[in-house]
Amino acid sequence: MVRLGINGDGIHLINAADGKVTELDADDTMDKYGFIWSPDSKWVSYYTYDPKKVRPEGTLWEADLTDFMKKIKPGTEKGFAADFDFKTLALPDGGIVADGTFTDSRDGHVYKYKKIGTQTWMAENLAYLPKVHPDSDTSSVDKRFYVYGFKDMDVNVAKNTENYQKFGVLYNWPAAVNGASGNNSVLSDKQGACPAGWHVPSDTEWMLLEKNLGMNEADLVKEGKRYSGYVYKKLKSLIGWDDDDIFIGQSGFNALPGGLEYRGASVALNQTVYFWTSTPFDDRRAAYRNFFYGTGIYRTLKAPMEMGLSVRCVKN
């Protein structure tokens, strides 16, 4: 592997080998300005005593150190001064590199999307808002559409708020899936509030996403908190979280901490995110996913349907 340390003498290569990188060393204690850098430009991370952020492929530092490294001898913790040029590419708005965009014909809203494994997901929250309710107006049966912190019923005003434009809409479960319900049924083909050609993902489809991002089989089917594969970190946006781990933002899913509507109030903005699945448990409860800073991703099967949560649509 290559480890780069920056100090007053410039850039130094430490433990240089043959220009090939096979894994990321995530537990090395380096100085405040240390870097780990892949010569093939696949990833980069930096250190401030703990492993920090990795940027998605395509937005990385660009440099090929292979030829340079072939000219020096490997040494244990021995520095090699290097004078070479490199450049950085600016991160796009929102910190993600989308695979493309599409337009919702119902309201003209343009969404980014990202392919993850065998699935294609929206890379931002659903923002379809045919009507808006104050967060104090709750129901587990009738459809409710919320914008975080908005207490009026004017859709146009709601759409001009910062919270709508950044985090989209919070839906109770009937609004998310058009009110369909059943006992332990899986509505994976249910369009719900999603645009044509897309649908609200089932619990099973969320498990496939988690598996594609590295979650182990035991955690996939477990209720409660799951840590394996650092999936909850990979799903997060590069911005908006008080978290700077090397895995943040790797998937391009770009989840932002948009909070939720709970018990008649908007709560936990910039702290957490919740996503509905289309899978009900009974006529009053359904499955969701959520995560905070510093915890795993929660799989809950019995969430009250009156909660207002975010929705991510998956392509049919």
C-alpha cells in the first residue's frame, strides 16, 4: 500500500511497494496530515488520528504513482520525498456522482439516480407533494404528507421552504403506498407515491441493497441494529452528517438526516433519517429503515403507520 504523509518538507511516500494497493489500512496512527492513496485512483482517505473520509470513485485525487514507486526501494517507515503534480476534481452538488437523472411527469421534479448492485435507486428523497398537512394532523389510515417543520396547508409555500428542497417530503405509510395494507404481505410492485416506472421498495428489496453493500447474512434478517459492512455509513451523504469515517458516501445513495414526523411534531432534523418500506406487518404497523450518526442501520418491522418518514424509490 501507499501511505502519504504531509509535513514541512513536502509529500513523503512511506512503505512504498510496487505500485499496487489491495486493501485500505484503517487502523494506522499517523500524524495529523496523513493520507492513504490508491495509485489507480480508486479511492483516497485522510487521517486526523482516526480514519476519515473516502471520496466516491470518479471524484478522487488523480495521480498514478506506479512508475515513481518503481524507482525507489521499499523501506520500513522510511520516507521518500516526492515532487510531483496532482489535481483534485470538485465534488458535484450534494456530494454524489449520479448515474443519471429523470423527470417526474406529475410535477416536473428532476431526480438523480444511482445504480447499486443490481438495483437502481433514487439518489435523493421523494418530493412528490400533492397536498400538505401540518405535522399536528396525524393518521394511520388516511394519507398525510408533511414537510419538516411546516404547519400550514399551502403546497406552493411548502415547496419554497429549505426543508422541502433539501429533504423532500415526509409521508405516513398510507400516503407512501397509497393506503394499501395487508397482513405480512409484501408490496414490492407497489408504485405508491413514486413516479411511473418506480416503486416503494419492500423490506426484501432493502435487504438486497444492504447485501449488495456488504451486510452479512445473519444481520440481513435480524431486527434492530445491524453493523456489518458499514452499510449505514455507505448509505449516508458526504455532507450533512457529523461523521467523517472512510466509508461515508461510498454507495452514492446520498441519505441526508431529514428527521421525521412523530406524535404530532417534526423531530430529529440533522440527526437521523427514516425510510418506509412497502411491507406492512398488520393494519397499523409497517417496516422501515433508519440510522443515526455513530450507530448501525435499524430494521424495524412494526413501526406505527402514522409516522411521517422519507421515501426512496427503486426502479421497476
